[in-house]
Amino acid sequence: MNCGLEFHDSRVASVYSLGDVVTISFKAAYLHLSDGVPGSDRGTGWTQAGSLEFGSASLPGTPDIGDGWIVAGALRVDGGDELRLVPVPFNIVGSIQAT
């Protein structure tokens, strides 16, 4: 089975940094599970708590997001295409930009 995290319809609890680690903490991360391509092929979807951690990272300013739903979001790895559905588990080394 293949799993992916979709930012759209996920609920963020907080975004914070501790040292050089930036964490996006999800109150309800929207996940897709499929035998094929998550989010495209038939499968199941649900929400659960979780987080994304970025090492050697920094935040531009202090995000004041509060507790809220994401309506659009993506990751870009090494300047490539935007990932709107992130594979789970996600363990990538490179320059990652989250929007």
C-alpha cells in the first residue's frame, strides 16, 4: 500500500522552530492510502495527528497561523515541481521549501 499526506483539508495545530529544526504539527493531517497512486487511484482517506520536521531549517519571521485548516499548500524539493501530495513516510535530503 502507498500512503500520501495532502495539505488541502489538513488542520495545522502549530508551526514552530527549535534550534535549526522547523516543525509543522498537524491536529488532523489528511492521508490517502491506495494500492496505486494515493490521491489519484481508488483507496481510503482519513485524518490523524502528525508532524513534518525539517532539519537545518529556518522560518522567515514568526508565523502567526493559530489553529486552522489548510486550503492550499505544497513542498518544492531542490527547485523541482510542487508536491501537493507528500509521500508517507517522507525522508528527503535536499533544499525543501514549504508554502
